[in-house]
Amino acid sequence: MNVQFKKGALALCVLAIVSKRDCYGYELTEKISQQIDISEGSIYPLLRRLTKEAYFTTYLVESSGGPSRKYYRLTEKGKDYLEEMRSQWLSFAKGVNQLLEEE
Amino acid sequence: MTKYGFLNELDQLLSGLDTDERKEILEDYEEHFAFAKRAGKSDEEVMTLMGMPADIAREILENKVEGGFFEESDTYKLQEEALNKQAAALDEKAKALEEKLAAQAKILEEQAEALAAQKEAQEHTGFGHQVGSLVDTLTETVGTVVESVSEVITETFEHELASLPENAVESETLIQEVVEMTGVKNVVIKARNQKVDIRKTTYPTARVRLTRGVLAMKVENDTLYIESREIKRKFRISGLISIELSAELKIDLPEQVYDLIQAKTSNAKMAVSDIELDQLNLESSNGKLEIHTTKANELALQTSNGKIEVKDSTGHVHAKTTNGKIELTRIEGCVNVKSTNGKLEFEGITGDIEATTTNGKIKLDNHIIDQQVKMTTSNARIEITLQDKPEHATFELLTSHAKTKLFETDRNYDVFGDGRHQVKLSTSHAKIEVGLETDA
């Protein structure tokens, strides 16, 4: 699959998951890799980029006995971006589906 | 590869980023490993799912440029600034070199003038005309020696490790591996801050030992690749200074004639002994190079701030150092040698000798002169001691503001036999002496 396309789709997935509730990195990779075949290592660069672009903020939660968790939270700017990407994706997918189903 | 190997490699690949950012990134991955472990996954499984460090690094670095509306321009600005700085530094270096060359040219001009005057005075003695051409040939000598040495050395060090072995083993104590060497013709070694010691063994297999650190090896086609580096304990110990103990990479190679052995390290000594091969390339920085009883066609040796020593060996020796002595003893072959601020000492050389240094004495003890010899230094003496007078040689001695001594005479030019072996010696502000052992 086209790399840029895959990257965009992955970003959309990450934004969508985090929009439902704050997540930490490992949780995200687990969730996504259950559905899509990805290199898990590539989630972190993506998270960094989205944070840098101010779509996410992060906060640390210490846990007793385990490693501390870096949670990602969607910002207002992130919500707008997610909506824009979601509608782009849906109209794109709709178009593709229609073309595939045409006789 | 271990988890630390993985993190370490990622860290290396990201060395262009600033420390804080790198630390943050590595912490993300460490966190990932920790959670995966709690979920019952092994480090190996995690790494398989994770992808290669090189791919991850590429993604991070790509993001750095394309992503981030605010950082983007800053990144470019910083890169541009750094490049500008480099360019300015290079300009300055070029200027300094130009000035240096101009100064040298001036000195040579002055010498030429002085010689022209001498020539006029000596016209009737019959060898005045020889002195005039002496200046030209010696000027040429300086140029060609410097060029030929650096050419050979840059050329031979161009082939690098094509791909890095991934089966790295990391240990705080001795790592020992045995390698099957059937069909292996080349050995390529890369170490970092570790001593390298290569010698012959009577066993049919090679033995590689690393006193501590990270060791990776592979055999591909007819080449054995060995890479080692120190353990870095930079994770989770911020605030502590880790002290690196010096480690040694010892490689015992079975007896055979190798095509190429190439070894690179930094800040550490390298030693090779009892090896037979076509081409030996050694490069260290800030470390000594020591070659004993080795038989090769070509030996290309390069270091800086370190001594180069070759003893009882065969082959064409190309040696280059800065701020270090070069000592060649009982060499069957030609030698091309360059140092700055280093003494050059030769004993028992059978082939042609080209030697250049500055501010360093040049000394040759030979049985006889049966070869071409060109030696150039400045501000330091040149001394040649022979057991017998040469049969066929032409001596040209050039110095300024100092005396020359040629077999108990104060001449600076003499011909023996048919004069076919040229001996050209040049320095400034220092004596040149050529004599017999029995005279001393």
C-alpha cells in the first residue's frame, strides 16, 4: 500500500481512538495491531508528530510497581483535525466502494 | 539483537537530535518494552513487531522536517546556520593553508636565490650546475610524497562495512566466539574505543574474544565482518557519570594468505602480528599502530596522535600520522611515510624510501644505499648511518643556515659509481649528516 496513504490512515485511527478516551502508547499499539498489520515502532513517531502539531497534549501517570504511563489527550485543535480527516476519509471510502460495486 | 542493542542502535541513529529529545523518544520505547513484558511478551517478539531501528529513526527524522508547523522553519534555520558555520570554518582553513604555502614558497625562493649565489661562486668547481636543479627536484619531492601518501590512504579506506551484523551479543564479561573460516579471504573489523589485537593461531578456526562490550559478527561471501563497541549505560541513570572500562578485541586468525584485513578503531591501540596477506589497512585515531612479523603486499596505516611501528615485516608500507613517531625496522619493501611533528626512524629498509615530516628528526640506519631515498623535514636534523659506502648513488643534501656532512666532507653533492640511486635530503635550520658507522 502507498506509504503516505497508510500513514494518513494510521493517523486517523490514532486520533479516533484517543478521541474516545485518553490512551497511553502501548495501549494504542495493542488496539491498532489487533485490527491492522503495522510496524508497532512507527506509532511513536506518529504520536510525537501529532503532539508537536498540538493535536495532542500528554501527561504522565505513575503507577506503583509498573512503568509510568504517558497518556495522550486530544485537544480542541485535534478534534477539528479529526473531523476534517474523518469526513475526507468517509467521502473517499464511499467513492471507492461505489466504484467497486458498480456493474 | 537484545533490547539494549535495539535501543542503543536507535540512539546512535538519532545522534543528530538534541539530547533531551532523544531521551524522550527512547523512554517511549522503553515504556513499550516494559508493558509488553508485563503482558508476557519476550523482548524478541516485541522487536519483531516493532520493526527495524533504522526504519523508526527514518520516520522520526522525516517527521522532524515535514511535520510541526512551528518547528519546521526553525529546523531548517538551524541546519542552515550549522552549514554556514562549517563553510566559514572551511574557508578559514583554506586561507590558513594558502598562507602557509605562500610562506613555504617564499622560503624555497630564498633558498633558490642563496643557491644561485653559491652556484656562481662555485662555477669553476664543476658541480655548480647540479645545485641549481637540486632546488627544483626537492620542491617536487615535498609535493609528490605528501600527495602519494594521502592518496593511497584515502583510497584504501573507502570500502566500509556494507551492512551491519545484527546478531550482537552484549556482556559485562568476556565474550568468546569461534568462527568457521573455510573460504574466508577477507576480514573487516570495526571497533569503537577498544584495543584491537590480531594474531595468528595454529587452530583451523578463528577465535574472537572481547573482554567486555557488544560484539556482532557475520560471514558473508568470503568476508568475515566483526563489529564491537562499548556498552553504553545511558538509560535511566541520568545524573550519574558512567565510567567506561577499556576493553580489548582479540582476534586469532588461522594461518593462511588473506586477501584483505581491514580494521578501524578509535582512541585505542591496534596490533597485528604474524599474519600473511595481500592488503592490510589499519586506521585508528589517537592510538598506536603496531605491526610485527607480518607479510603483505601493501600495508596502509593511518592514525593521529599516535605512533606507528612496523618491525620485521614485508610489503610496501604507507604510513601516515600526525603528532606521532613512525618507526620502521627491518622492512623488506618500499616505504612511504608522512608525519607532522613526529620523528621518523628507519632501520634496515630494502626498498625505496620516501619520508616527509615537519619539526621531526629523520634517521636511517642501513647496511648500504641500494635504493632511491627522498627525505624532507624542517627545523630538524637528517642523519643517515651506513655500514658500507654505496656503490652507485648520487647524494644531494639541501639545508639552509646549517652544515652538511657527507662521508667526512662538508660537501652537499657527490656521486658514487654510476650514481643510479638518488638520495635527496632536505631540511632547514638543521644539519644533514651522512656517514659510516665506523666513523661515529
